[in-house]
Amino acid sequence: MLELDHPVGRSATKIAIIGLGLMGGSLGLALTRAGFTVSGWNRSPEAIQEAYRIGAISAVPANLEEAVSGAAVVFVGTTVETIPEMIRRCIPFTRPGTIFTDLGSIKESILENVMQFLPSTHYFVAGHPMTGSEQHGIEAADPFLYQNAAYIIIEDPRTPETAIAKVVELVKLIGATIIKLTAGEHDRTVAMVSHLPHLIAATLVRTAGMEEGKHPGTLNLAAGGFRDTTRVALGSPAVWEGIVFQNKDKVIRAIDSFQQELERLKLLLTQEDHPGLREFLDTARETRRQIPAKNKGFLTLLYEMVVTIEDKPGAIEEVLLHLSRAGLNIKDIEILRVREGDAGTLRIAMENSEAVETAIRILGVQGFKVRRR
């Protein structure tokens, strides 16, 4: 039984992490900060040494067996196609009652694969933290990566609620927000809101790159909107290859839906349908406005305000400093618009309506133009 509500219980609880890249390394940093004893293993000895140096693991293991032996929970953060095999390799070195859980961004194929060989003495809780970075590797590890991030936990009748509860407790301790879905719901949704956007970003960059070849200097004019839209294309191709193919059918359906919208847009332009285009863009804008306020899916209900700031160094820092001094906790922040040389707009989300009202009052006194959203 995990006893995580007291620091002594945490230090006596060994957590193992297999795969010490961005996700596994960040998880290790967060868990060690929370007081747990963390072991880890990676196929790269250099990554293990670096994880130990930065404090993501408590000791350097001699091998995989030493890393997982005695662990109450084993997180597997390797590439999606290797997760089941890594769990299979670890099982002989672990004790009855050990809980395995993963960090993979697809769930159906991993869950079904693992359940085929998982012994009745062990448990598997499929999970997916909806966070990350275009950077990768242990060098990019961040102890705060999981804070306020949506963390998907898969509900499956073959997984005991007691095992799920223990993983949920761990995840909450590192600051993430739990969302429970079935494996099918998860894979369908991430195909649309995660996998498809990555492929679209890659396609946009490839298209602009071809234009650059024909008309040199095109990319020099890529402003903030293009950079923000295509940032995710910087992600590791090797990682994304595995993710996309593992969720291929649902990604293809998402691409089909996107192509239908593109064809509709093309037809509106061909027919010079001004009212139709206006309706197309207006619907998109209104849908986009709904995203942060949804209480279903990957984003929890948030209370928001919009702040207009000058385009000058330190402007964002000044806003955050005033809110921090007031003891207000920011749950999410986004740059909605940047006008170089003019002004920008920040969307700031707080944990409740009262916090938003307090923030609006404080920033208003400081001369900021701010409104509830």
C-alpha cells in the first residue's frame, strides 16, 4: 500500500522510470522534489548519468533489474512502439502488486498488447500526460512540466480501481489534473487535437519550404503567427513516426475531416462567396474561443481575463509580478495577439472567479487595460 500523504511514506516508496527523455526526466525531477525515492533506466548510459546529475533519479543503477526491483510503481516513458516490450522485460524483476503505467500518447494498441501477457499478480494503468515540448532528451527535462497539465488516465474494466487510485494520487502530487477516458475516446480525440495539428504544422513548413526554393526570402517574412502555428513541427521525427502509425486509422479519419474543410474553403474562394467565407471564419473564431472554457475533454474549466500590454521588454514579466505579489495562482497563460511595435494581448486563466476579479482590480490600478473573458 502506498502511503503518500506523508514525506516519510514518500521517501520509503520507490518509483521507477524507464526512459529518461524529456517526459521521463521531467517526471523524475517532479517526483524527487515531492520526496520520493526515484530510480531510472535508459538505453543510453549517458542519459542515466545526466539524469542522476540533475537529480531526476536518486542513484545510478547497474542494470534494468536494479532499476525496477522493489519499485511500487514503474512508469514507462519509452517510444510508444516499445512500451509493451519494456513492461514485459521488467515483470520478472518486480514483486507481486507492482503497478506499471505508461506515458505514451496512444492508448488502445498499448493497452491491448500489455493485457495479453500481464500476469494476474501485476497491474497496468494506461496513462498519457498532455504536456511536452518541441525539445527532447534528458537535457530538456523540466521539474514543472507536469504542473497544471491534463493527465489522461484510461478506465478499463481489467484494471482494478485501487491501482488506478494509486497512480492518480501520484500524478496529483506533481501538480497535474486528472481526466479519465476510455482508450478509444483518448485515441480518437488526440488524433484530432494533437496528432493532426502536428502533421498540419509539418505540411505548412514543407509547403513554405518549397516556396522558399522558388522565391528565396519567403521564410524571412514568417512572422509570429506562422512561427506559433508551426512550432510543434520541431518535435522529434522518430518519436512522431511511431505515434502516428500506432494511431493510423484515427489519424487518417482526422485528415479526411480536415481535407473536407479545406475543400469547402477552396470552393468558397473559387465562387467568391464573401458571406460564406465570413461565416466560415466566424465559426472558427467562435469555436476557438470556446476551447479554454470547456469542462470536458483535455482542458478543464478555467476563469479567464484578457490583458493588453505594450510591445516592450519586461511587459509580460510586469503583469506576472503584480499577480504573484498578490498571491494569485495562474493556471494558464497564452499570447493571443502580437503587434510588433504596438501592443499584445495576454489570456490569463485563474482557478476561480474571485481570483479573476482580484486580478482585474490589481492590474487596473496599475494602469493595464484588462477585462474578463
